[in-house]
Amino acid sequence: MPSYSGVWNLNAQLQAKAAGNWPIPPLSGDVGLFGGGLNSGSAAINVIDYIFITTTGNATDFGDLLANTYSLAACSSSTRSVFSGGFAGSRTNVIQYITISTIGNATDFGDLLGVMNQPSGCGSSTRGIFAGGSPSAFTDSNVIQYITISSTGNSIDFGDLTVARLVSGSCSSPTRGVFMGGSLSNSPYYDNTIDYITIASTGNATDFGDVAGRGAASTSGGAACSSSTRGLLGGGSSGGSSRSNIIDYITISSTGNTTDFGDLTNNLEATPGSCSSATRGVWAGGNNGSVVNVIQYVTIDSTGNATDFGDLTLSRSALAGCSNAHGGL
């Protein structure tokens, strides 16, 4: 394990070498990453964990974000993961990245168009998309912005969501980005809108359908993941303080309302992190009355309830998840 701030001291290097882990071997396979969040003491953290999606087991420490941050967004290509926005003592516009194969701390990428708390992220093999969020207290954003993942630099305006909102569940196919549900600053506070965009173009989002089966208030703070054909939305709040264990799904290439998939292992709100491979969807952390460290998974092309995967390195909510094998690649 690296010592403080991700630096390997000599003793740690000797221990790793004796175990056959020095120099640090590159990560390979379907890697899922979870960054930032709020710990059980409601303090922001900078921890990045990783898992191998095709197996089961506990997460391992990957490195650190640039600052203690929660309610951030993430996207990724097959080689690079990008985290943006969130709350790091105040709303932030920071974009930062890691190279998935190389364990270590995040590096500065550039800036969002403005400070943005609780945005949503998705993308393709080349483009990262960040949408919605809260630029100031009691203010919702409809802004969609994009980056070229393989480069560095500031984000560029893409267009607008059909409804200004934050904490939407977002996922993608190689051509489409989808944003499901979300939260509003003013009554009724929850939104069931599903929007989609064509990732390779620019322009405003188009209505896809609605998050169905969760009551009139719909959902806020659920987390989404996808294969190349199917998008899944799990957890969130469904009106008032009600926490949801519902998993819904859509067929990304079509339009329409969500269909019931099954249930998470527990009721989760406060934005669990999510990631996926071509076959598995994974959720991690969240809040079911207290902050949890649970990682759980489903087989995307089936339907049914989630199964326990393992645990995060520490309990947290309001984290961001991504992978090098998601449906947008």
C-alpha cells in the first residue's frame, strides 16, 4: 500500500517487492473505479477505489483525487477515467483524470464551464459528457458540456437538457447518452424525465420517456450503468425521504418509459456510485439510513435482484463511478 498522499516509502516498496507487487503491475481487464464521496461522519473524502468487474471481492485503494470531493461526476474511455465538479469545500469546476492501468493519484485535466455541484457524467470511447447540476444554491442547470477524453483542457458547450436538474442517473451506448430522473430545487423536487443525446454531435437533448413505477414523485439520486444496448437505473429517493431499492431498465436505441428489472440488496439514496462491463452492472456505497460500503451487481441482459459483490475500502455516499468497459465503448 502507498503511504500518505500516494507516495511509496522504502519500507512499503520492500514489502510490495517481497509480495511480487513492485514495480506496481499495470491493471488490466474490466476495471471499475469509485471516486470521492461522503464518509460515515459526513466528511468529504478523496479516495479512489477499484474493482475487477468480472470477479467478486472487496475494492482496493487506487489513489486520491486532487481534493476531498463529493457529489461529483465521472466518465471514462478504455484507458482514462475523468472526474468533474462536485463539492470540495465549495462548488468546484475542477476536471481531473487518472490512467486506469496505472495506480496513483489524479492529475488536473482542465475546468468545467463554471462551478457545478451534482452533475451527471457519461460518454463514448472518445467524448466525455457532463450534464445538469447545481451552479449555486437553489439553482438547477440544464447545461450539457463535453470534453475529448484523450486530451486535456476545458469543457465545451454541447447544448441543454429538456429540464434543468441535478443528480440524474446517466449512462450511454456508443452513440447515445441518456439522463434519467433527477432532483429539482423547487417543488415538486423530483423529476421523472429521461433525456437523450447523440454523443458525437452537439445540440439540445430530446425527450426519451419517463422513469416509471416509482410513484408520481419519480426519482432523485439514483445511479445508472449500461451495456451497449440496455441502461439500468438503481436506487435513489422516490418522494420525500423514501429510499428506493428499485432497478429499472431501458433499451437505449429506442425511446419509452422504464421497465422494472429487479431490486438492489438494500434501499439506497444519496447517489451510490455505479459502473459496468458489457455484461455486469455494479453499484457501490450510498445511504440506507446510514452510509454503507456495500458493492452489488446484476447481469445486465437478464432481469432479477442484485447480488452481493464485496465492500468498498470505506463506507461512503455521493461518490462517482466509471469503468474501462462500459456500454459506451
